[in-house]
Amino acid sequence: MRQRVPGAIAFLVAVTGATAVAFGAFGAHALRTRIGADALAVWHTGVEYHFWHALALFVAAVGLPEGRWRKAALALFPLGILLFSGSLYALALGAPRWTGAITPFGGLCFIAGWLALGGALIRGRDAG
């Protein structure tokens, strides 16, 4: 049985996926000749993690049972995208090096998001 995804969550899923595509295209086309190879590699890493976690957010939104674990995953994945990928995008575009201190907090959000996703799957299995 398919669950209904609230509009705000559906919008968040759509925006994270769409921005992953847009930022990937921006890096491949607009930035390719404007920043160095090292900065472009940082940008690409941001896009990869952005995209994978946009997909994880989609899975959490449509595939997890209701509950606190699902809510946690739905909060942690976008926060991780913002902190991890956002800081890498900023660094690639020339932000001060201290911006890199934000990146690990995004990584921790991703890890916690995956653990919450696992918790939701375990709780959902136990409930059925």
C-alpha cells in the first residue's frame, strides 16, 4: 500500500533532486573553463553526494513507515546536503578555507540519516 507524501516533503524531494541535476550541469558546462581542476573535483564530489542523498531522501519519503525514524531521515538528509555539498560548492567557488570545517558536520548528518533510515526499516519490519 502506497503512502501519501505530504506536499512539503514532496517539494523538498523535488528540489533536492532538481538542484543536484542543475548543479551537476553547471559544473560540467559553466565551471569547466572557469575554475581549476582541483576546484572542479571538489564541486563534483559535492554533486555526487548531493545526488545520492536526494535519492535517499526520496526513498525515505515514499518507502519508510511513519514514525520518528522516518522523520529523522527526512530531516537529516537535506541538512547533510546543505552542510556537506553546500560547503564543497562554496569551497570550489573560492570561499575561505575555514568553510571546509562545515563539511564534516554534513557528513555526520548523512551518517545519522542512513542510521535513521535503517531504524525505520527495522521498526517497520517489527510492526508488520
